[in-house]
Amino acid sequence: MEHIDQLIEAHNDQTLPDHRESFGYLSQKLERRNIQVSSLIEKLQAFQIAVPSWALGTGGTRFGRFSGGGEPRSLEEKIADVGLLHALNQSAGAISLHIPWDIPQDVQAIRSLAASYGLAFDAVNSNTFQDQPDQKHSYKFGSLCHTDSKVRQQAIDHNLEVIKYGDALGSKALTVWLADGASFPGQLNFRKALQRTFESLQEIYGGLPEDWKIFVEYKPYEPNFYSTVIQDWGTSHLLASKLGDKAFSLVDLGHHLPNTNIEQIVATLMMQGKLGGFHFNDSKFGDDDLTVGSIKPYQLFLIFNELVEGMEDPNTINPSPAWMIDASHNLKDPLEDLLQSIEAIKIAYAQALLIDRAALEEAREQNDPTLAQEILQDAYRTDVRSLLAEARLRSGGSLEPINLYRKANVRQQLIQERGSKSISTGL
Ligand code: LRH
Ligand code: MN
């Protein structure tokens, strides 16, 4: 979008006085508690989240899809939309592609276009949960676990091809999510399915460049409704451990049965050095792929409490996780939804950085749950939004991204440019 930098500067001038007041008040309060506000801001500026290329349009459900118009019609337009998000919040510095939904026709052109917006390529995602028009063998009854070795080989070859695309774009990781499973008792030999999946993943693992990672994403159900081969963190961890040092588990927040303690799973995987990354979203019931922090913001805070504990531990054996969103937008403007999700992730991170860890550990060692909760919730109940705004301001972003997005009528301009019926590839 032209002149976005000028629009940001002009809008910031108007909102700066309010910001100075709220940021000034919070900084003094934190400094009095010996919290280094400047290093906090630096951590927030450095924290970049990858936007999924498949979530820039209006998704839908099997019951309907209500397109909002102005959706990106090509990979180039998707990169431009993520570039706009990044200009506004200086926090969306990467895009995660899904193949074949986003095959780059001209890799060099795509690389330089992304670079022109300050964007890198995070993990690339393979897709063996849909049949492509020219595909020889169907994935109806699975892919890497399929009873027919020809189908397994086709799926392995697809993943190796996705690695090649990613490598050409500068990506350093492959995410494998498998719909593989069964919808009826008796349909699947659990043992054979898991063994075939492992052996297929071994072939894909063998195709990884030296400095690459493979993320094994688990999910309890959907589209299969009785069994999923990689159903939970334990199965993902088992496979990642057997595959080797380049293999890790990927935690999609929506891929847990109700009331699962996800923060404990995060702590456990991080302890083993096998937490590869996240697909952030939120959910009330199933894999709802809703705006991050829109349903369970306290759970997100508790997850970041475990993440910060691991990240701040000088002896941690876990590499820096990949921070990625995986959402689908049925009702909201996709770009506003993503701006809200990124804000919610960084709010949880900032609040977790405010936790008095020494005091919390002391309370735990004294078995004082009341004090432990007081310490946690003091951080959770701190309004850190001015810290995030200051981090954006120092990085050249907007103090109020969503207000500016609306004030600048971005969606209207996209509809004029792309039409009210343009549909983007993805979910
Ligand atoms: C599966 C999933 C996976 C993606 C898809 C778009 O539910 O979370 O990460 O490949 O959504
Ligand atoms: Mn996911």
C-alpha cells in the first residue's frame, strides 16, 4: 500500500500524547520494581511472528463461506498483505507458505518481493490431506501411513519437493501435519499405520538440508473422527525422538482435547529440547482456528510463562521455537484478525516477562499456592499494551495498527483493486 509509512507517521503524531502518558506511567512503575524497561522493549521488538499464507482470505466452514472481498489472488498479493501487516506492527516479519496452495512460479522474484517488505520465509507446509487434480494416487485413506507403498512414496516425494521450494526461498523448516487416521473402529491397524508413518518420515528426514528442521504437528481428530495416527504430543514426541536431532514437535493450540493442560506439554517438550514451534490460534470447542487470545487469554499467558522460563534459562537445550499463527477467518476482516492475533501473542509474552521468577520459585518451594497465584496474576493483570506500542514506535510501526487500518480504509482500497469477489487459495 503506497505511502503507508507517511500514514503511520501522521497517525502516530495524533496519538503520541496519549501514548507518552500511559507508557510513562507504566515505565516508572516497572523501573521502581527494578525491571529494565529498555531491554523489555528490545525483546518485544525482536519477537517476530510468521503469518500463514493460507489465512489472508476469508476461510469458511462446510456450512458456508462469506467472502469479505479484496482477498489476495496470488502469492505476490499475499506477500503484499503480510508486508502491510508488518509495516503496521513491525511484528509480522515472516510468512509461512503452504504447498501446493502457494507454489512460487519465479522463486527469485518472490524472494526479492518478500525482502522488499522486510519479510523472511518461515516453515513451509506440505499437503497430503487433499488430492490435487493431476494426482496419480488418492490420499482418501491416508498418505504416509497408507497401506499401498505407491501412495506412501507419492506423499514422501511431495514432502521432498516442498523442501526444495522452501530451500530455494530461504526457509529452514518443514511442517508435516497428517490427516491420516480412521473414522471407524477396526478400519486401521494402529501399529502398521504408525510404523509406516515413521518409516516414511525417515525418508523425508533424509532429504532435509543440514541446517533444516522438521516439525511434526499432532492433532486428536478431524478430518478423521475415530483415530488420527499422530494424535497427541506423545506420539509426535516419540516420532521426533526416533527421527533424530533435526526433528521437533509442533504445538497447534487448537489441536488439544478440551481442558488439556497445554502449558505443561510446552514445559515438558522444552525440557526435552524437542519444542519446535507453535501454530497460535484460539478455540472454544475443537480446532476452531479463532483469533489468538479471543477465548482463553489466561491459557496463552500461562503458556508464555513456561516459554519464558525455558528461554531465559541459560542451560536450556531447546532451540528458539518457530512462532507461527494458524487461523482461519469466517467473520472478521482477515488482516484485522491477524493484527489482533499478533497483538495478543505479544501481550502474553510481555506479561510473562514481567513475572517475578525468583519470588515465584520461592513461593513454589514453600508450597504457597496463594502467593504463587498472586505473583502470576500481578503480571497477567498488568496492562502492557503501551510497552508493545512503544516497541512498534521504536521500530517505525503504528501506535494503533487497527485504528489506522480502518482510518485508511485499507479493505475498501483492496476491494477496488482486487474486486469484491476475489478468493484467495487456502482454508
Ligand atoms: C490442520 C492444520 C495444519 C495445516 C492446516 C492448514 O488442522 O492446523 O497446520 O496444515 O491446519
Ligand atoms: Mn496447524
